[in-house]
Amino acid sequence: MLHVDFKTLIQPIGIVRMLEVVLTCICFSLAASSGVPDHSVSHWAWCMFCWCFCCFTTLLILILEFTSLNTKVPISWEDFTMAFAMLATLMTVTISIIFPTFFASSSSSSRQIGASVVSWLCFGLYAGEVWLIHQKPGEISGFLSTVPGLLKILETFVSCIIFTSLSPAEYTRSPGTQWCVAVYSICFIFSLLIILLTIARLLHVFPFSFDKAVITFNILAVAMYATAVVIWPLYAFHKRPRPDDCNHCSWDDLVVVTFMTVINFLVYTGDLAYSVKIVFFTHHGEGG
């Protein structure tokens, strides 16, 4: 029988989520009503997707908690809401930078400027939700609430930024850049798989230690990203100086990919170091 819980709407986290739904919908509507730009379409599409995704996922969470159906879902609800809040925070802060940079210049319409301002408010709300979830009492399965778990979310998000900046015409030029795209894809898939297995409470299906499996993957990811950090700029910018008439052109996207490759390499390195510390030092220290 369906049980309606009005308390979920009047609690601080419920109020924050309702504001998130309204404001992300406003951002999406303002940006959509201003029309599709004639440049940087992939970045525009990414901003629209982020606002739409955040809006509807937050609304889904509100509905499931309001009807108490979240208790019937066969997943770790706390891990799911934490993972989404963290992902939404990263999404909104990124598009709050991307959208005004590319589409809200001094000659832009008031709708584009308004979407940029409201997007920053969305970022503040989602950051507040992350804090509220951390403060919320209750049982959390563990991994996604730890530093390595949060880093896994960050790794997948940075990979998404890389994918939105990639152009087949650019990375198919040489085997070196194709290898880098393979690195981005493989690491993204495995990081996402770890997150999904954690949320779905399927870690027990592993016939071996999950923590050590994560460490093994992190070692491989660090090694693969180390090659991408060197190979991508070496091949992507080979005999390709920045065009004089470049204004948010494809050359700038190559710079974004280069920068994000270095960022993800550092994130995977930090993830590896923290995971090794927890598994081989903290746990052994507690056992001793």
C-alpha cells in the first residue's frame, strides 16, 4: 500500500531539492528559449543535458521519498542520493563556468545571462545537499561516502568533460590520439561500473576482495593516464599552432582535453594513494 510522507517535503533537504527542481528547470527554459547557438553546439548540448538531468533526477528522488517507494528500491538509497548530489554539484559548477564563457557575452540576451546567474544558485543548492546528506543520520553502505568513492564520481565526471570536448575529426588523425581515447573510455567504464555495483549492493558477488580489485584498477588507470598525459598533447598539437581567427574553435577543445587529462591523472593518483593507505595501513593498523 502506498504511504505518503509529507515530512520529506518540509525537511531542510526536501526544501533544498524542491528549489533545485525549480531553478534547474528555469535554467533549461531560459537557455532553450534563447535558441541553439551557431557555435560550440556540443558545449551547449552538454549544458542543456546537465540541467535537464539534474532537474528530472531530483524530481524522481522527491517523488520516491514522498511516496516512500525509495524503501522498495533494491539499491543503497543513501549511496545513490550521495552519488547524485555529488555528481550534480560537479555538473552545475562546470556548466556555470562553461555557459557564460561561451554563450553569455556582453551582446547576449538577458535570458542567457539569467541562465548563467541561476545556474550558480543551482550549484550552491547541490553543494548544500551534499553537506546535508553527510549530516543526515542513518546507515550508509560506505564506499561512496568515503574519499575514494567521491573520487570515483569525480573521475567519471572529468571523463564526461573530455568526451564532450572530443571530435572524431581530431582524434582519428593518428594512432596516438586514438589510444588516448581508448584510455579515457576504458577508465570511464570501469569507474562507472564500480559506482553502479556499489549503489546496487552487488559488491558481495565479487569472488575476491573488492578493495584490492579497486586498487588494481587504479594502478592500471594511473599507468594508462600517464601515457595519455604525454601522448595526447604530443600528437594533438603536432604542427598545429592556434589559428589566428580562433574564437572557441576546435583547437581550444584540444586544450580542454589536455587539461582534463592531467586533472584525471592526478585524481586517479590520489585515489590510488588513498586506497592503498586505507587497505594496507589503516586496516592493518586496526588489526594489530
